[in-house]
Amino acid sequence: MAVCIAVIAKENYPLYIRSVPTENELKFHYTVHTSLDVVDEKISAMGKALVDQRELYLGLLYPTEDYKVYGYVTNSKVKFVMVVDSSNTALRDNEIRSMFRKLHNSYTDIMCNPFYNPGDRINSRAFDNMVNSMMMQVC
Amino acid sequence: MEGLTLSEAEQRYYCDLFSYCDTESTKKVASNGRVLELFRAAQLPNDVVMQIMELCGATRLGYFGRSQFYIALKLVAVAQSGLPLRVESLNTVKDLPLPRFVMSKNEQESRHTALYSSDADNPASYSGVIPPPPGRIQVKKGSVSHDAVQQRTSADQQESTSPVVSPQQSPPTSPHTWRKHNRHPSGGNNERPLAGPGPFWAPFSEAQPGSSASSDPIWSGHSPPPHQENWVSFADTPPTSALLAMHPASVQDQTTVRTVASAATTNEIRRQSSSYDDPWKITDEQRQYYVNQFKTIQPDLNGFIPGSAAKEFFTKSKLPILELSHIWELSDFDKDGALTLDEFCAAFHLVVARKNGYDLPEKLPESLMPKLIDLEDSTEVGEQTGEVGYSSSPAEAPPSKSPSMPSLNQTWPELNQSSEQWETFSERSSSSQTLTQFDSNIAPADPDTAIVHPVPIRMTPSKIHMQEMELKRTGSDHANPTSPLLVKPPDLPEENKMSSSVKFTSGNTVNGYSSSDSYASDPEQIGNTVTRQRSHSGTSPDNTAPPPPPPRPHPSHSRSSSLDMNRSFSVTPGQQQTGVVAYPPAVPPRPQPSQGPGPHVHRPVDAEGLIAHTSTSPQQIPEQPNFADFSQFEAFAVSGVNKEEEDEIETHSEVLQVEKPSDSASSLRVAKADGRVEDKAPANVPTSAGKGTTPLAPPPKPIRRRLKSEDELRPEAEEHAQKTGVIAAVLASQPSIPRSVGKDKKAIQASIRRNKETNTVLARLNSELQQQLKDVLEERISLEVQLEQLRPFSHL
């Protein structure tokens, strides 16, 4: 269960950010922003190999006391960043991966929509629903 | 109070009115307040109202019971038609129009007023058009009022009566729609409302005066709104003056509409009445219209409209991009960026609905789901076509999706292959959405692997995929290369790969074994798929493993027919062995420890192993000379059911060597078989014993017998091992029997008979096993489903 999910475009501006509302959202926005540096680091580290072979799932970007940040980058340099609560230890790596996969699938569905201009903010209800399903259920 | 006979339409109408007035839901008494309102709405002079009330007996009773209410309504109708109010007139007046009520504006009624007041277009458009009744009932009312309409001579009256039926007329518009119309300044400017719906379609229409008629397609198709409260046809009769005012302005449209609409009336009625219960259903004429629009963009009905063309087209509807985007998301069912005919119709329908004020649903309604069938071009509804049309330049001949599809599909399998191998079985879904998995951990797939279409063999069989296979087979007949169809095959190899990766760490040997999930598939097919899969898995270079169970020595090698009777009898005993061996359906490939990891790998997947073994055994058995199965059989006979494969294999070799030689061995085996049988299926003992005692019998026979006994045992033990044991037995017996062949004709005939019996037994066994397999598969599927459900994102 993520606490915050963000989709960042290639130029490093956000396409979509959604946080669990009860938290201080600004904190998460900041966290996501700083995590972009880590993402870039990881990308460049892998960059030696061909882009194709680069692993899309970046794994744990950095942990903090309260939460962990995971990253995922697509072949078109669109980044997905997910912040999860550290206390939620039951979340396994596999599940994070599958969450990212779902995100990626939904993202491609959005791209398929001719009414969506790449680079626009993501306003799709279907995407929202999917993200909601992944977010922590907070009453 | 005299009895009152009401026509059916009247009956229903009055019933509705009564329930409307029955504010307290007593079902017996209409609340006075409401009734009085109603009567006021009837626009009758007060004294007439008083008269009515007196006549119906309410003044006597002090309340309006159902019968009083009905009588009152009838009297209202009488009064409105200008006839003198008499009690006798209740039953004598024929063809009385339904009473009309002008509602004042309170919340609910305002809707209706809007409905009716409206927009002269409505009455105009629908004079004569009986709209889909909110409740079926109203169809009749419509027809009644239609008659009434025809009785009237004055246009005014026609207009005024049409509002009566307008609830039915107004295309199933929901109150939303009507509110929307109401927003049009219907108050002062009566022409405006008429034009109201017009502008919606202005961009689309080709400047035809029949714009209101053009609205027909919009409205006629819409079934009554989901909310049907108080659809009791309260009609708001526009003040006659207003009507008159409207009249000249709208007369043109009205006439146009009338002429146009009247022809379509009956058809519409019927069509509408059939679809009113589903607001999202597309009526025939709507569908026709959509199809025609589709054709303007893409002449091939089985082709696709690419996203860009669709975007242009729908942008013309002037809906906000956000909504169009949402409509697209809903209607692009297969998420491929292009619209098939069904998807296009769904999208168009949603656009139409949205323009009429329906809110867009969150999920695609069922009636709009695209079906994978070809669309028939039904007879065109002349009025509908041409009136509304996108003045669109027919899009660039859509680079028919077909050519692009295959390439897309080919990329999918590659992507699929690269899907994480760590992914568990449950993660995999057969929806097209999983196709977009780009995790590129794997080396680029070689071209072979991309070709996955033909044989839908799955590593892990499931009913879903069996169905997909069916679909694919049927789908290949369609000219329609809809992606859902094409999507499926990619899924299969994906799944094959996935399951293989999950379950089998080793290479293809296992793939080979577990590849054939479809019992129906030809052995050759299986072999082929095995080959293919070997290339697919790509992880293990040693795919060569057990060369796919020999290219079917028996081309027609189905399980039941694997008992090659002819061969077994015509060929020398030694070979009969082979034939017989081929026979038992479920004999697993176990007999070949030489097949490397196979047996070991199988162990972990016992369940599948059973399946796999059973499926592959027929192919492998013929080829396996070692027939270590003998030993297995012996082992079982000796030690009871031995589920350990290794043990079996070991005992195979041991016993094999031991047992090979002699008749005595065979009889020994027979005895053992008997022993086994006694343990579990005493019934067979006599037969097997009998069999065993006829060494002269052609080899198959005693073997069959053993098989038979085995058969009995097998279902309980579900042990492929046992089957191998059977084979072992068979094989074992064969070397020992060679001499007996052909010696005794009688014996041969007897043995033939017995063989036939064995045949049937084995066939039965086969079907039982198949059934078992199916059950196991079902279980598996359900477990997977459960696992999937339990595998949440919620770990809380």
C-alpha cells in the first residue's frame, strides 16, 4: 500500500502525483522530488549497458525513518516513484514490482488514448481508480 | 357509482396517476392535496372540478379511493374533451383521450414540465412519435394519444396532446436531459428550445432543417432514464398562446418532423419499447447510423479506426477533451489505440448520451461492450441517415489496423517473454493489459519466439486458456483482427514461459513434458509446441533435452487409439510391446531416467506432473525402449503404491533387469498384479488371473488385464507411477510371451475378445482420467484465482 505515487515525465516534471490525503502532502512532494536525483543516479549507473537491457524496476531508492521510496523507469524515461510506509513490512519486493507493472500498464493505456497529449497532466479516471486501489486505505 | 370500464391504456395511466397521488403509499387512498393539484392541473374550470368530484363520489366519501380516483380521471378526460359531464358518459364515451394535466412547477414536475413544456420541438418532433415509455405501459398510452392526436384537427391540440405523451416521446431522456433543455430559455422564446437540440448536432448536421428530426437518433435511441419516478405522464401543456406563438416558427420543423417521424413512429415505438429498460443500449437505427459514420472513416467494417482519425471525429462533437478522453478510455476496450466497429459504436453512443446530458459512467455499460462478432449491415433507416452527419473528411484511409496488428502482436510475445520470471502464476492475467509489460530483463527474443500465434499451448493448463484456444480457433475465421483475439495467443506463450520459469528451473525438458495441456491436440502439435517452447524459454540452452517425444511414431496417436491393435497383433511380439506400451493413456515418461532432469523436475509439480505425464506419455512411451516400467509395476505390486518417483525409477531398472526374461516372470507379475488387485480392486482378480494363465494369449492381452486392474487402482492413487507400472507390466510380460503368439488360433480369438474388453476398460479409464484432469485443472484455476485475490496490495 503506497502512501504516495507519482508519475514524472522525462523532463522531470510531474505528470501525476497522488498522496494519501491525511498526510502532509508537501512532504511527499518534496520526497519525490529529491528521489529524482537518486533515479538519475541509478539510470546513469546502468547506462553503460544498452538502454534495452536496463532494468525497469529500480528498487528501493532510499529509505528514511518513516517510509521507503521505490522507483521505476520506463524506456521512454518516464519515471514512477512510489513512497510506501516503512511500518508496512509485509510489502515484498515482488509486490512492489507488480504495483509498478500495473502503473506502467495503466500509463500505456493512457498513452493509447488519442485525446491524451503526452506531457499533459494525467486526468484519467481509470488511472485514478487504479492508483486509488494501490494507495493505503485510510479512513 | 356505476362501474367503470377502462381501456388498458387508461387503466395504466390512471394507475400511474394514482400512485403519483398516493403520497402516503397507502395504495388505497390518493392524498387529497395531490388530487386537487392534479385537478387543478387539468385546467378545468373550478366548477367542473367540483362537479367531477361530486360525481365520482369523493365528496361523499371524503377521500379519493382508487375507484373514485379513476372515475374522476375519466371525468376529467370527458371534460377536457368538451363533453358534458355525465355519469353515463363514463362508459359511453369511446376513444376518450387520456386526461391531460398541466403541472405546476415543483421539483419533480418541473422536470416533466420541462419535458413537455418544452421545446416545441418535442411535441413537434414527436407528434405521432411514440417515445419509449418509461414504463412499458406507456407505449400504449402513446398509441392512445396518438389516436387522440389524430382525432384532433387543430395543430394546437395536437401539440397539447403530444405533451401528454411526451414522457414517452421524450426520448428516454432522463430528467437531466430535460433540465438541460429547460435551461434553454424555454420561457420566453419558444423557438429557442426548438433550436436547442439543434446546436448539439449542428456541427454534425449537414445543415438540414430536419435538425429536430436529426435529434431523433439521439433521442429515439435513448431509453427512458434510469430514474423513472413519476413518469406518470403529466404533461405540461404550454399555454396555448405560447403554442400559437411557437407554431408558426416551428411549423416548418413540425411538418418536417411529422412527415419524417410519422413514418418511423411505429418502428420507433417498437424498437424503443424493447430497449427502454437499458439506457445504454443502442437501438437499431442508432447502430445503423453509427455504422454509416464508421464507414465514412473506415470503409472496411472489420477494420479499425486509428486513434487520430477517431480523435478528429469526436472532437467535432464539441465535447470537452477531458470527456472525450474519458469516453475513449471507456470505449477502447482492448486498449489498442484504435476503434473497432463495436468500440466505435460504443464511443459514439457515449458521445451522444453525453451531449444529451447523461453523465458518463465509470465503467463501460454491458450493452456497449464490444462483441467479437461481425456486424451485419441491416437495412438502412432512411430517415436517420444523412440528417446528421459529421461533415468530416473521410479520414485518411485508416492504415488498416490489420497490417499493424500482427506486428504489434509480434512485439507482444517478445514483451511477454521478457516479463519478469519471478512473477508468480497468479500475477499473470489473460487480459490484454498484461501485454504491455516491458521489463526487459531477458535477452531479446529471437524471431522464432515472437511467433506464438498458432498453437495455444500453455504450460499450465487452465480452462481459461482452453477457451482462449477455442476462441482463437474460431477467431481465426473472422476477418476481424480484433486485438482481443490476437491478444490471446501472446498470452499463452507468456503463460507458458511464466509457468515454466516459475516451476521449472531447469530447461525445456520440463517444458516438453508439461507443454501439452490440451489433450485434444495432436501429438504432432504437442511435439511442435514442445519444440517451440523450448525455444521460448530461452533460459536454458540445453533445450535439446529429451528430443520431443519422438515425432509420433503413430500419427494418429490419440490416447485411446494408442493401443495399436493391429500393430500389436500383426507385429512380432517384441514390437507388440511397443504398441501396447503406447496404449495406456497416462503412462508418464518416467520410464526414462535418461531423460535427465525430467523426473526430478516433475516431482515438485506432481499435480501437473500427472497431467504432463499423461499428456506426454503417449508420445514418449513408444520410444522408450527401456520400459523400466516393468519394475515399477513390480515395485508397486510388491510394495504397494510407491509415490516416489525416484524409487520407481530405481526399481524400474532393478526389476526390469530381473523381470525381463521369462514367462514365469510374467506369470509372476500377473500374480503380483493379482495381488495388487486384491488389495484394491478385487473384482479384477479373476480376469487378470485368467489372463495370466494364458501365456499363449497374444501379449497385449495379459497386459491389458493388468492394465485393467491398474485402471481400477489408478483413479484412486492418481499415480502416474502406477501407469508406468502398467507399462512396465506390459513390457515385462511381452518379452516373456513371444513364443505364444500365433500358436493357438482359438486362443488368439479369445484373446482378441479379451483385448477388446480391455480396450473398453482402458478407454473408460482414459475418460475417467481426463475427467480427473479436468477437475484438477479446475481446482488449479480456482486456487489461482484465490491466490490472486488474496494477493492484495493491502497487507494491513
